[in-house]
Amino acid sequence: MSIRKALVLNNGQIEQLQTGDTLSSVQDLVAAGNSETGSIVLGQPVYISGGGSVGLANADSAGKQRVFGLVYDASISAGVSGSILTDGLVDQADWTAVIGSATLVPQSVYYLDTTDGQLTAVAPSTGYVVEVGQALSVAVFEIYQKAPIKL
């Protein structure tokens, strides 16, 4: 069997992964302000509300149905900037604030809910169907937004 080395980008240059180096998981984080009147928390789906800010996404609202990403900080206070994950993995012990249950159902697909900032394992029957990602375990969620489908 031959030994293969991964190719990586290092300061804009393609090179082989060096002995002793490791690959990190791919995460796409974007800084954005919270346009809500209250805090938004880890894992909640958000949409771009304008001016570099985000608000809680909702499958029942034509202006809020395009999921930009999931909150990546433990909490982002109103008017404060924080991290939004647009692609990658969110790992948290308690998902109650986002799905109404402490744990995810592994292998289940999750959709944007008709309640602000919530996800659901059952596609909504009104508004828009927006597939947001899939549970990889009871604690780890992989985000991969798909375009909204108007019902």
C-alpha cells in the first residue's frame, strides 16, 4: 500500500500536508450583528436582516425564510456582533432552545420551523420548506442550507 499525503493551502500556495501537521474541520464563520431585541443563542437559524445584521429565521415569513446560517456563539446579545456558521458542524450538549428537546435524532434531517429561530424534524405544512441540515449524533448538527420551497 502506498502512503499518500493530503494537499493543503498554505498562505495561498498548494502544498503537501507536512509530517506532524493535522487537518482541521471546515467551518465557515461570518461575523454579524444581532438585529433582534433579545439575545440569540447557539444553534438558532438566522437570516440576513440587512446592514451586516441577522435576525431569527422563520419558515412562515417571506422575508425571513432564507437561512443564512446558525448562531455559533453561546449567545449574542441584541445589537452586538457574533459568529454565524454558514457551513460546517455545530456541537452542543443541549438543543432545547432550538428544537424543543435536549438531543437531536441522529440521521434526521431538520427544517426551518414556523417559530422564530427554531428547527424541526418535520417539514412545515405552511409557508416554506427549508432544509437546513442533518443530525450526525445526538449533539452534532451538520448545516447545509437548501433553497426555500414555497408551499
